[in-house]
Amino acid sequence: MPGEIATPAPAGRQASPAYLNWQRAQVRRRIGIVAAQLGLIAAFLVVWEVAARMLWVNPLLTSYPSAVTSSMITLLQDGVLFKHTWVTLVETITSFVASTALGVVLAVWLWLAPTARRILDPFLVVGNAVPKIALVPIFYIWLGPALSIYGIAIAVAVFIVLLMVHIGFEQTDKNKVKLVRTLGGTTWQILTKVVLPANRSVIVAAMKANIGLSLVGVIVGEFQSAKAGLGYLIVYGSQIFQMDMVMCAIVILGVISLALFVGISLLEKWITDVRLIRAEN
């Protein structure tokens, strides 16, 4: 009947017509969504190209897709684009791993030390609110041109992980915690058997937010001091007024951001599948 939710057919049984219809509807829905997304991208590129060709906008300031594509091919042939992309990618992944690990460790420490949490709460709020771009010159002086990129990226990204995971820990089911404690469980056992497993999804969500912030932090750091990387390429292109190069670097940044997000989503799916398999066993 309309409105009913079809459930997967049990293993070893032939799927019902209702389930097959539901499955086909889901496939059509996914195809429609992807088609709409590709259509929006195509429409944007067409409007951008036409607007620049017809001089509705100044092509010297906005460039246009065909010129960006030509610039990308030239940079790829010269090996320049791969070099700068690789530098930014390594810096982003390193900063992402470091900020995620640091944020989770600090969240665990705050959960283990309630007094410290009460003392540090206002400072964490202030630290998260401070515009991190204002710290770029300080990190440059303290850490030098190379390490300052990692410093600012970690500073940008660590607070979102810390706050999200910390809030998740605080919202863990109190009854489960009390039950384990009543049965003689230690604080470490409560953390590893109750709190952390209950917050897997929170940690993954924090990672999704963190990956984009890590990339933002790396680009901001590269603007200041880098001699390689996509941030450096953007600054260099703007200085010589080569907007094709600037737009090319921005497109590559979008591709990197999408690829990293998809990677985290696949990790989330894998964790979910592992949990389901363990639950069935």
C-alpha cells in the first residue's frame, strides 16, 4: 500500500513485488539526485562561460571555464600542479590527523577530570571564538615558515573536535554509566566500554567537520609563508594577475575537499557495517 515502508527480504527468500518496487524507486531516486547535482554544475559552468564570453562580467577578473581548463592542462604538463597539490594534501592530512587525535585526547582528559573541565570551560569557549587568522603572524614567528602552516591548521581545527566530542561524552547515557559503576567497573572500563563506543558517530561527525577546517587552516598558513602548495599558487597567480591559475587552484581545492569528505564518509560506513556484523554475531 502507498506510504508503507518496504523492508529487505529475509535471506533465502524470494523478494516480494513490493520490495522490488521499493528498491527500484530508491535507485531512481539516487539517479535523480546525482543527475540534478550534475545538472546544476553544468548550468553554472555554462552561465559562467557565456557571461565571460559576452563580457557581462570582466573575464580578466573572473576567468572562464575553458581558460581554467587550458591553464590546468598546462600546469599538469609542467608538473607544477601536481607538486603544489601534493604539498597541500600532505599538510592537510597531517593537520587533520594531529588535530583529531589532540581533540579526542583532550576531550577524554576533560571527561576524566571534571574539575578541570569546569575550570577550563570558559577558556575553551573563548579559544574557539578567537579568529584564528589573527594568530598567523604569531605562529609564523614562533614556529617558522614551514611549521607555522601546521600550527595554524591545527589551531583552526582542534576546537571543533574537542567541543563536539566533549559534548558527546557528557551526553552519554547516565544509566549505562551508573550500571557499569554499580557492577564494579573502573573509570577506564566505563570510558572504553561505554563512553567511547557510544560516541563513535560523534567522533566521525567531528572528523567530517574537521577535514574541511584543516584544509582551510592549511590554505591560510600557505597564504602567509609557503613556497609551495595551492595557497601559494593562489597568491602567486593573483600577484601576476593570472586569474586562470587562481581559479584552477580553487577548483583543485574543491576536488580535494570533496575527496577527503567522501573518504571520511566511507570510513563511517565501514564502522557502521562492522558494528552491525558484531551485533549479529
